[in-house]
Amino acid sequence: MAPEHPTNPPRPLPLQRLLKALRPHRRQLWLAALCSVLNKLFDLAPPVLIGLAVDVIVRQDTAWLARFGATTVPAQLTLLAVLSFVIWSAESLFEYLYGLLWRNLAQTVQHELRLEAYGHLQQLEMAFFEAGSSGRLLTILNDDINQLERFLDHGANEILQLITTVLAVGGAMAVLSPTVAGVSFLPIPVILWGSLRFQRRLAPRYAQVREKAGDLAARLANNLGGMLTIKSYTAEAWELARLGEQSEAYRAANRRAIRLSAAFVPLIRFAILFAFLAILVIGGLQAWRGTIAVGTYSFLVYITQRLLWPLTTLGRTLDDYQRAMASAARVLDLLDTPVSLPGGSTPLPLGMVEGEIRFDNVSFAYQGREPLLRHFDLTIPAGSTIGIVGSTGSGKSTLVKLLLRLYGLQGGRILLDGTPIEQLRLDDLRAAIGLVSQEVFLFHGTVAENIAYGSFDASLQAIERAAALAEAAGFIEQLPEGYNTVVGERGQRLSGGQRQRIALARAILKDPPVLILDEATAAVDNETEAAIQRSLDRLTADRTTLVIAHRLSTVRHADRIVVLEHGQLVESGRHEALMAAGGAYANLWRVQVGLRPDELLQL
């Protein structure tokens, strides 16, 4: 007999997952639902009042209201007026309450889901962001969560009131006239069957709509970020055409969904019309024969409309429901994405960090690529300055990403002061490391705010001191508003060299025990590089420093220089020793300064 293979349990429906997410607000959810139900019950009362009014006029002192002591017509009409006032007031009160409760719940859930989703997103590894697109994530965090908010604001109430209408009216009709009730309920199974069929067919169409919306947002975000490249290559028409294609795909997906959803209401109306005509005739004959009272017949005619006509909105309600569930699935899928690099539990007090770093037999490969590091070993003594050089793609920046635990290892360990970094609390580990990346990112805000990023309570004096050490104070003071100058989105109002010096000042202000300069002088001119180089002695004092550079002049005075090629450490030593060895480092130096091999021996 063939062995049984374990199967994954079926995934809960989006509605089940959404209700689970709403558990912290179940009290408010129940109150809102109760107010919706009570509002609908009072809303259904006017047909009862009309039937009672007809009964009073036709039967007078033998009318149903006479049982309560009102024997004359004026007394009964007065009682009817009081009942009408109470019912209308109660209906208005509960409409106010359900509106208040549902809308506040929608806003609260929207707020919490967005923060929860973004907070979870920040815990995911960098490979997740490389596999997806920022536009798709923006669509989930914004459009999809807004879609859920709209459903909780309106759609949930409409569904509850529709169910209440069917149960309340159907029960009343069954008591007053089983025959009429039977005829009234004839189209309901057809309507429900049709609704479920439409729902099953609409669900994948709306999922596709949300998918196309994500593609469109990704294209827009990508193009806005690359506007300089688009303009410099005169690709405006090309990009407009590509955007047009994706916008058309989004419109086509919506068309397919609309074509189906728009057909729902007209079909339902025919089923309702058949039931209404049957009730009009059958109920009228019963009243004519005296089987039921005229007031009861009046009630049945009016209440039938209240039962059947709201079902015409079922198409729109299902439409909103399917849009909301498609959005809920995307938001909850993001929340369900596992965190593959959880932090450890060992605290790392900042004042206790010495800064010894050891790569022990480390192996690593980016997803879908050949291994980059194989059994890599490197020890960096505490307080030393290490230069890391090598050709593009040799693994220099990868070492930094692994040390920061932006990616997980496939083998080996990385230790900080003898403790494997996966055992350390993630926020403590990253607090101990200051990074100046070759890809500088500045946030929309002032120069001072960007320097103080991560050190949010820093004083202006500390910010100015860090800027001076980074050789940034000179150009900052020449800006229109000095440290209060707004740098623009991604720092676009500053030059590349200015952005890099602000990023360096940010790391200096953090004052970490481990400092990493990843091509920190790549975008500065020679004069600025020389100025930064002069300050490196002060910056690297009493801290472990990793300097990754293409410009070998940046690492010339490092305590030790390591040379990487294809993820392997091929040379190690001080500048003078490596030059004398005439190996990979000397060749790199020759290429940069334009010397012949025999001229290297004279250096």
C-alpha cells in the first residue's frame, strides 16, 4: 500500500481570518451589531403601524388596539401616534449608535492593522523586499486596508440588516398568513443560490483586480523614483505607454468583475417581481373572502416590499464584500509572512561592547544564486581599523549585511565579543553598529533631523559636533536655513557628496562601538575625501571600524587590509606589506594610480 502523504490543513476563509483579527474589539463589534439589528427592527415597524391604522378605520371599536383599553377611534389613533413617535425615535437613536460604533470600529481597525502590518514588515528580512516591489506593499498598506475600513463602515451593517429583515419579516408573515409567506419565500432560495454562484465567480475576479492594482502602484512608484533616468534618456513616451498597458490591464480586470456584478440586480428583480405579484393577488383574494383582515392584508403588501426589495441590494453588498475579502486576504497574508530572522534573547548592553568580530566558517548565498561565501574566516580585533577591498561582487558589502543580520547564514557563525549574533537581541545588536552605506538614504525633513535620525533626543550642539567631525559643517552653514534646511524627498536637494557627509555625521552622532564605512567616500570629491580622511583617526579611536572601499587611498592607513576575491580572503596585511608582496592588492593599486608593475617597487 502506498504511504500516505500528509496534507496541509485547508486555509481559513478570509472572513474567518478577519473575524479572528477583530477579536480584541469583539465587545464593540457585538454592540454595533446589536444596534444594527434593533435599528432594522424599528425600521420595519411602519408597515405594522399602517396595518393597525387600516384596522382601526375598518373595524373601529373591535380593532386590535381596543384590547389595550382604547375603545374609540380617536383614542386608538392617539395611541397609534404615540407608538409612531416612540418607534421613529428609537429607530433614529439606534441609527446614530450603529453609525457611531461601526465607523469608530472601522477607523480603529484600519489604524491598528496598518501599524501591525507595517511593524511586521519591518521585521522581515531583506530577501523579502528584493523578491517583491514597494508599490505592491504600498497598495496593501494603503488601498487594501482602506477597502477593509469601507466594508466595516457600511457593508457589515448592510449584511446584518438584510439578515434581520429576512428573519423578522418572514417570521411575521408565517404567523399572519402561511400561504402568503410560502409564496413570498419562493424566490429567496433562487436569490440565495444565485448570490452564492455570483460570489464564487466574483471572488477570483476581484483578487485579480487587487493584483493589477498592485502592479500599477509598483510601476508608478518605480517611475517616480527613476524620473531623472527617464528624463535623461528621453523615455517619457516609452514609460507612458508602459503605464498605459498596466492601467489598461487594471481597467480590464475591473471590467470583468463589473460585467458579472452588474448582471446580478436585474436578474434578482425578476424573481422579486414574481413573488410580489403573487402576494398581491393571493393576499387580496384572502382579504376579499374574509380569510384575513383588511389591515393584515395592508401590512402584508407593505412588508413584502420590505422583505423582497432589499434583496436587490444584495448584489452591491456582495460586491463590497468580495472586494473587502480580497483586500483582507492580501493584508492577512502579509501578516502571516513568517519572520525568518527572529532576534535572540541575550541582551547586549551598549556600554559593555568591546567590538571583537569573528566570522567563523561562514557560508552564504543569495536566493537563486551561486554561493558567494564558502567557509569564510576572518577575525577583527576589538578597537582595530580593518580595510576591506576587492573587485565588485567579491562579497565586501555582504559581510556588512550578514553582520547586521539582514540575511541569514547557510553555514558557520558570526560572533560579536564571543557571542553568536543570532543569540543577541536584534535591536541591541544593531544599536551597537553604526553604518554609513554607499546607498545613502535621507528622509524628507531638515538637515538636523536627518543627522539625529536614530539619536532622536540629541541636542543641537551634539548634532553640530557630529557634522564638524564629518566635514559637513561648512556646507550646512551655507544652506539657506542652515541645519533647519529641508533636504527634500530622499535628500534630492543636496548633492551626492553632501548626502554622504550627512550620513557619516548620523553615524558619528550614534557613537557606536562598531563603525562600518561602506564606500563612505565614494561620492565625495578629492578635497572632501582628504578632509574626511583627516578626521578618520578621531572617528576610529576606541572603536572597531570596518572600512569598505574601492578607493584604496581610503584604507591605506588601516591597521590591517583584507583583500576579497569571489568571496574568498586572498590577502591580508598592512599597506606596505601588501605592496611589497606584489599580489592582488598591489595590482588593484596599480590600476587605480596608473603605474607600471616595475614602478610599484619604488613606492
